[in-house]
Amino acid sequence: MVLSVVRVLVGATLALAICGGALAAPARAATSWNVTVGGESADHALQAQAFLPTQITINQDDTITWTTGAEFVHTVTFLSSGSPPPVVAPDGNMVIQPAATAFPSGGPSYDGNGFVNSGLLEGKGKTFALTFTKAGTYGYFCLLHPGMVGQVVVQAAGSAYPLTQAQIDAQANAELYDKLGRANQDLQNSKLTSKPNANGTTNYTVVNGVGGNQASVLRFVPLDLAVKAGDSVTWLGSDPHEVHTVTFYNPAGKVPDFIVPQPQASGPPKLVIPHAAPENDTEVDSSDLYNSGLLLPGQSYTFTFPTPGTYTYVCVVHAPQGMFGKIVVAAAEQPGTPASLPNTGAGTDLPLLPLLGGALLLVLGALARGKWRRPADTKV
């Protein structure tokens, strides 16, 4: 009997110890994760328009910090419903970048409802953090670059993680190099084309940026182009992620600004885009400003160059990434005499005196030959 009581007491003690241990076990701490926003080549020409990695799985109450990986600009934007704010919008006689796009909104936590936006993350190393307080799958995107999308999968708290941060980083690097490789291939495949105009001049087509599949080339192809006076050049873009401009300016002065902040009486500044619309005519013949305005993917713009000279231009959107070009215009070739027709001298005015002098010399020569070489007398 005593032995049975002891056994019961020992069992109860062990049960209490186990339960007490279970009750005292600390909850798993929330974890912080890192995602890279974009990436680029060393010269900024090739851009990965992607969140790296594209998808990440975390747990409820975890936090993600997004860090920009390029000298570029992106947003991290969650939109639970409705339409995203526009990238640009009219404002009276101006074009602006709306505050809802450019400046932070919502956060620092997200449960799948509402609008959360990092605002413009411009330059390498800029960060934005968000804590996810509800399990679910959440898509997000960059407001500036169509097709630049990502996904966050939020598991229940305490779930096992499928990947470590080191594995996530390795996946991000693989995606980065894949997209930069695609951009480089697009660059290698881009070529200058030309065709004759009806008036005997030539029209050239310059590649105004190229890309796709979350990869972009921020360059004119070719960078420099030599043409003849009277020739025309068309710029055509084929990058679904980007807008560009073709803006001629005086290189001795300042590169035209893409955005000019205007302070307001209250709230954030108004972000004015001064060169959103075409400016000046389409015949470039001086160092004045000539501008295509913003060109959407697939749009083109043509300038003609009637005067010899060197003309420098830029995409004002991507000047920080080095998107510059140059057109060198030589004098047009003058039409020559057709090779099949001999030059007879017809229509030329020759001096009369030299002609008469030449004839007189011929006569005198004949007389001289008659005097000095008289034939001998013949006898009959």
C-alpha cells in the first residue's frame, strides 16, 4: 500500500514538472528577414527590375526589411484593393508625380488590408521594413516599373521555416545574375537600323532602351551616331518596364532635371516633371533644348538634323544611370558629275585673247616651216 502511494506521488510530481516546463517554455521569437530591391551592373546600364528573391516565406509577426541594391529608384507597395496611384498626373498646366506614389504611406505593420507604400527608395542602400501580423499570401509591386512584382507567404506563428536567410540570399543572387544576363543579351542583340528617305536622305533608328522579363538596358544603342546634314533619326523604345526621353541640351550647361520639388505651405513638396511634354520643334540645329517628352514603351520620336555640328542628348529620367548619347552631323555630299557623261567643257566661258594668241602661234609656226624648209628647185 505504501509503495503504491509513493508511486502515485512520484507520478504526480513528474506530471507537474512536465506541465510546468511546458508552461514555462518561451514562445519562439519573431524573426527578421532581408529582401533586396533591384540590382545592376557596375556601370548602371543593366538593371534587374525585381525583388530578390521574388517570393519569401515567413511566419506571423515576422518582419521583412527591403534594401535597394542599385543606384536606381523603386517602391515597395502593398495594395489590398482598388487601383494603384498613377506614376504621373496632370496638375493644372504642369505634370507631377503624385504624393501617394512618391511618399511613404501606411505601415509599420500589415494584415492584408489597406494601402502600404514605401515611397520612392532612391539610391543604393535605402530601406523599408514591414511586420506581418496575419497569416496569408500577399502580393506586392513597384509602382514605377510594371511587371516588377513579389510575394510574401505568411505562415502561422511557430511554423517551421522552409529556408534560412543564407539560402534566401543564395536564391536572390541566382535570380539577380539571371536577370542581368538577360539584359546583357538584349543589349548585344540591339542594332542600329536605317532606311532611305524619299528626298535622298537617310533615316536611322536608334534603340531607346530595351528590356523585358524584369531586365532593362538603360542605354541608347548606339551611344554615338554619325549622320549627314538633312538626315533624320528615330528613337524607338522596347522596354515594358521603363519610360524614357530624348532631350537635346547644351553640354556646357546643366543636365535638365527630371523632377523639381516645389515646397508647399503644408505637407510634402509638389514633385514637378518639367520635361514631360515635347519642347521646341523637331529640327535640331543649335544647342537649344529639344525634347521628345516622356516616351512610353513602344512609342517613338523623330528629329531631323539640317545643320552640321555635334549634338548631345540625354534621357532625363535615367541621367543618373548614364543614359547619354551624341549625334555628329557632317555636311551633306554635293551631287557630282555623272561618270557616264564626259566633261566637254560646254557652257564654260573661255578667255578670247588666249584663243587668238594660240591661233597666231600656229600660223607663225607654219610660215616658219615654209621659210626654213623650202623645197629644192626642180629642173625641167
